[in-house]
Amino acid sequence: MQHLIVAVLLASSWTFCTAAGDWCYQSQFTCDHQCNTPDKWNHANGACAGRYQSPINIVTRKTLKDERLTPLQFTNYQQIFRGTIKNNGHSVQVGVPHLSTISGGGLPTTYKAVQFHLHWGSNGGPGSEHTVDGEQYPMELHIVHMKHHYADLATALADPEGVAVLGFFYVVSNSANRRYDPIVSALRSIKTANGNTSLPPTSLAQLIPPEQNLTSFYRYKGSLTTPGCTEAVIWTLFENPVPLSFEQLRAFSELKFHDGKSMVGTFRPVQPLNGRQVFRSGGVVVLFSPALLVAALATALGLSRPN
């Protein structure tokens, strides 16, 4: 009888700790804060169980060169604006005036910028959403755009190609990136969830590499990386990263989730490709290792792989 009581108590405890509520990142889940971690996001929104989800791991040797992926045209990316930066409880987000646009680069039409936000790890550790050949960068920037004729993002998401997101990776630099001073400084004022403050005059161009260094990128069709996980996104992921110092990266980990815990690990794990093809622009050079070259030659010649 005693063993039975212990078993029931253990089962009750397990049920309590795995109960589901709102969606959250893996780093947020505790027995005191029950929520749907990424593997259960479909409980929060069924679309998160779709077949064409994001982010993904880009296996460079399996990408296909697409001559249509010419350099993107960035219009009004140099435009200075005064936005509001907000801790929305899941990330840092900045709404931008619908003045900056992208076109060309294999996109079906012109898209206008709506907002940008970031995903990061813990104190400068691995935290990007997308990975390249299994490598996870410290942080990832998403600049979200919608087709130019839509008035709001909700309407754009009803279009299978209504949204275009530009993704940029970050790497640790020995020196601070002064172009990021306005954002890093503003983080001190929005440490708690729903905190917001005015962002000093900023442009989208100052957040990303120079336009001439943006000719190398990957392209695939996927989804939003947070619930509702809508599969309406054309993804463009740039090869050249943005440098930030370790101290600048670490500043993002000082923010807090709704429950007061440190806002770290704000990334969704990579999702299955499920037959999708990832394309690359002409600027991307895929380097094959000697072992891969030998294997490729052996396949081409119809030879068995050596032991």
C-alpha cells in the first residue's frame, strides 16, 4: 500500500510538471511555470506541426545554385527613423515605418519592412535559430517584410508568399560594434516584460553589413518561427555575419521573461526539411572537403566507397 501511495504521488508530480499553458521556450519551463515548450507548440497552435516549418539547418553541400538569386535591391534602408523598442516577453522587437523596401533577388514582388527582432542564446553562447552545417551562431536578426500592397501583417500571412524575412547571423568580435550602441543602450530600459522605450535615431542599414557584402545568401520557403508558425514566409539568410563584442551580446541576456527569469535561449530548434530545396545565390561558394570530393568522384564513376 505504501508503494502504491508513493507511485501515485510521483505520477501526480510528473503530471503537474508537464502540464501545458501558453507557449514558451525550453529555457522558461519549470514546475512553477508550466508552458508549451517548442516540442509542444502544436498544442498552442496546430500550424506549428506543419510540414514546412522554420528554422532549419542549412546543409551547404545540398543547396542548389539558383541564377535568379541576384543581389537584392534595398530601398530607403538608409532612412533614419525613431522607433520604439519593446521587450514583448519573448524577444526584443522594434516596429519600423513602412518606408524601407526590398525587391529583386528572386522575390516575386516588392516587400516593405514592418519590424525587426532578435533571437539569442545565453551570455553570448549559441543562440541563432537557423544553423549552417550544424553551426549555431550566438544571435540572429530577423527583419520582417510584407508584400507592399498589404496594410497589415495579419493580412499578409494569409498569402503563401505574403511575408519575406531577412535573416542575419552574429559573430563575436574583439571590439564593440558602435552602430549597435543605440539598441544595446536601450536594453537597460526594457529589462522587464512589456517594457518599452524610444529608440535613438536609427536606420536598418546600420544594423546589417554594407549592401555590397550582401550578395551571398540562402533562400527557402518556410514559416514564422514562433506560434502561430504560419507557413507564409520566403526566407533569405545572408552568409556574411554581423560582428558584436561579447559584452554587447551578453547585454541581451540581462532582459527578463514575463516570470522574471533571464531571457535566454530564445530560439526554436531546427525543423525537418520534409523535401524542401534550399537554394543559394551565385555569391555563395560551397567548399567540399577532400573526403566529400572522393565520395562524389566514386559515385560519378560508379565505384563502391572504399572502407
